[in-house]
Amino acid sequence: MYKLVEVIWVDAEEYGEIGWNDLKAMKRYAKKPCPEMRSVGYVLYNNKSHISLASTVGSEQCSSIEKIPTEFIISITELLPRETH
């Protein structure tokens, strides 16, 4: 069984239009914090560089995975205790 977790993390961001942008507006936006994101999924892999989550896991298949760099992570919370047999 895989751990089900919620990961709170800060995402990298790019802002602006293609071509020229107003420098004053860009400087104002540059001061805003990066967006805080929340992801929920089953932990397929976790090491010092990143965590990999899948939203759906079967016995032989799973959904696509989301990889979050460790440096972006604020917290990881286990949502349900794993069953032990």
C-alpha cells in the first residue's frame, strides 16, 4: 500500500506577455510571492531531490505522476494511515 499525502509547495512562476512589457508593472509583480499549491496523491517515490505522486494507483497501472522538487516543498502530511497486514 502507498502513503496518501497532501503536499503543500511553492510553485515557480512566469508572468508577462510575449514581446515588450511595462517595466514598472513587471517590477510591481516581481515583488509578489510565488503561488502556494496543494497536491494530493499516493507517494510512488520520495528522496532528497523530489517526491513523486500519482492520483490513482491499481495493482499494475497508475495515473500520470507529478514530481515536486524537495526545495519547493513546505510540508507533507499523511492523510490516511497505511493498512498493515
